[in-house]
Amino acid sequence: MHFAVCDFLLDLVQNSVEAGATNVGIDVVESGGSIEAAVEDDGKGMDERELERAKDPFYTDGTKHARRKVGLGLPFLIQAAEQAGGDFRISSRKGVGTRVSFGFPADGVDTPPMGDLPGLFLSAMCFEGDYELVIRRRAPARGVDYEIRRSEILEAVGPLDDASALVSVREFLASQEAP
């Protein structure tokens, strides 16, 4: 179940990596009374028919998750955005990639909490595969503005397969959220 904005973003990044993306971007902006977020990739993309089916909670292509009979990630996101008075957009081109973006009013009663951004970013870096992840984060009212690349993190600490590397990266990511 998706309880926070971070849950939606992690699901989208996982979709990107599983779609064979070699470049994935996450944008999270808190500004002007809204939370705007996007995930963009250069994965396999979808045609118009696949795009419509991806919004259907009772459809899954059966290839990404062979035992699943439903695909709830996008439908949950669409429902949450609509319920909170936010918005949802998706665009995709077969063989080129996909962009999913959404927004919530920051002070909306039905807006989900942001969640654990450093945890999200760390988890997104830990998916298996050879992909670049670019994180762009802005919250001008709090003085937060940074960009982080997965390749730079891996170059600095090595593989994210032991506790000390994970703790170091998590602490670094958390420090970026402090003004």
C-alpha cells in the first residue's frame, strides 16, 4: 500500500528499472504551496494502448511480475492525486521512455505525507542493474536545492552491498535535506 509520496516515487523508479531504463531521473519540488514530483526514464516506453491499460488496476501484462494479476501502482497514484485535489500526468513513447509526474497541494487534508526522502533515494539507488539515477530536489523555502547522481555515490563508497556503505550514504542523503 502507498502511504506517502515517497512510496509512489519508489514504485515508479522500480517500474523504470524493470523496464530496462539506463537513465532514470527523480524530481521532487516543494514550492508555492505544492509538492510536485516526477520520474522520467529511457526504458522501453509504452504506446497509447499500453498507456491506457497501465492506468487500469485490473490489468497487468504478466511479464514484469508473473504472479500478479493486477497492477495497482499507477491507479493508486491517480486516485490519491485526484482525491487530494492534485494532478497526474503520464507521457510515453514506445522505445523511448516514460515520464510520470504528479502534484499535491502541500497543505491538503488528503495529501499524503512526504515520507522518508533519504530512505527513498537510497532505496532507489539499490535496485539491481546498470542504470544512472539522477535525483533533483528543491525546497526553496527551506533552503534545500541539490542534485545527486548514483554513479557519483557508487564511485565514492563502492557497491551498496554492506551496512557501512548504506549507513554512510543514508547519512549523506539526510544531510542534504538540512538547510
